[in-house]
Amino acid sequence: MDTIENLKAGTLPTHLAIIMDGNGRWARQRGKMRIFGHENGVKAVRETVENCAKIGIEYLTLYAFSTENWKRPKREVDTLMNLLVSSLKKELKTLDKNNIKLNAIGNIQSLPKKAYTELHEVIEKTQKNSGMTLTLALSYGAREEIKHALQEISVKVKNNIISPENIDETIINNHLYTHNLPDVDLLIRTSGEHRISNFLLWQIAYAELYFMEVFWPDFRLEHLAEAIKNYQNRERRFGKTSEQLN
Ligand code: IPE
Ligand code: IPE
Ligand code: MG
């Protein structure tokens, strides 16, 4: 059985999220500028998106740019934004071919106008696709997301649309950028760092975490398969005992 068929035979994570890390170190290892790493990271994104669609992942969320990443040198930020625009332009065909719907989470309004416009165009053009939902986390920070949700809920409380005693997990969920996505089942982080870096704090409450040494530009189907296979061998108890599950 080939790798993809093999994975399909087991239980798949409905929602897979990836912290794509290590572009800068990958470039430095080769004596190149960090930007070279980002350019090569795009190839890994394309391959991963296609592979996830083929495997049958329903929701794939990629951490592409954090609220904290704005603090990087302007030149690097500009390059990342330009890469975003050029990739969106290039990948529209690939998304359509694979029946993928594009979505974005984060403080999208803070993106440069060109990136914002291109993003919206591709989101609109792929809205009717019914396969995998690909979500890009851009200018995304979980704390900013929670703050934003609280502001929206507060306004509704003030206008008597919601009463404080009725605020529950569903209402909170509905006000997050991820309101149309299920909770994360599997979270992968590459590059050997063991941290979350302000990604999807609410949504990973019961996610399985998988940390890998590989730098993002080197991430291939074999790495994706390794993480999914590992996930398939875990027991998710959600607070219950093992006996209760069987
Ligand atoms: C991940 O790679 C890409 C972004 C955060 C945009 P990094 O740029 O963080 O690479 P390292 O972690 O410095 O190697
Ligand atoms: C997290 O990576 C953000 C993205 C992958 C987009 P960072 O490289 O920015 O995270 P820290 O700063 O090392 O925690
Ligand atoms: Mg990093």
C-alpha cells in the first residue's frame, strides 16, 4: 500500500494545524539569507496542502505569520508579505484543481493592502469548492483573537443581545476567528521548538501535539505521514478512563 492509502485506512485528524517553523535556520545552515528559507518554505506549503487534500484531511490550518512577527526587520516582513501575494496568485489553480476552499484567520485588516486584496480575491474565488478547507493564520495571535471576541461579546451584552449568564463555550467559539472550524485534533510544530507561540490557544485544548526536528523547508510527505501515523496510535480520552472508551 502506498503512504497515502495507508494513512487513509486509519482514523484521520479532522482538523490538522501546523506551526511551520525553521525557515531562517534552514537558510543559515546553507550560508544564505533568512529570506531564502522563506522562499523554500513556500514549496513545502504547496506540497503539504496537496498531500493533505489527497489524504482526505477536512481542515488544514497553517500558521504563516503571527502578531509577534511584525517585530521582525521590515525587510523580512516585506518579503513575507510579497511572498504571500505571489503565492496566492500562483496557487489559485492548484487550489481549484484540488477542490480546496481558502479561509483566513487573524487581524487580516492589518495586512498590506495588496496582500489583503489578493487574499480576499482567492477566498472568494474558492468559496464554492467543497473539499478541504485551508485556513491561513495571518497576523494571527490567540490573545488578540480572544481580545477581539471579548470586545464583540461586550458590545452585544451592552445592547442586550446577549445576557452575561448566557455566555457559554458555544458563544465564545462563535466569536473567535475560527467560528467555522472544528477544534484542532493534531498540532504539528517543526524545527525542534517545543512551544505554541500564541497559536490557537482555545482551539487546542484537547489537541494531540507532535513536535518534529525537521526545518519547515524540508517538510515532505514522509514527515506528514510520520505525524499522522503517530496520531493514529494515540488514545484520546477527553477526561474519561481508558476502560470507558472500550
Ligand atoms: C517560520 O520560520 C516562518 C515564520 C515565522 C514566518 P522562521 O522565520 O521563524 O525560522 P527560524 O525559526 O528563525 O529558523
Ligand atoms: C511562530 O514561529 C509563528 C509562525 C510559524 C508563523 P516563530 O518563529 O515566530 O515563533 P517564536 O518567536 O520562535 O516563538
Ligand atoms: Mg521561528
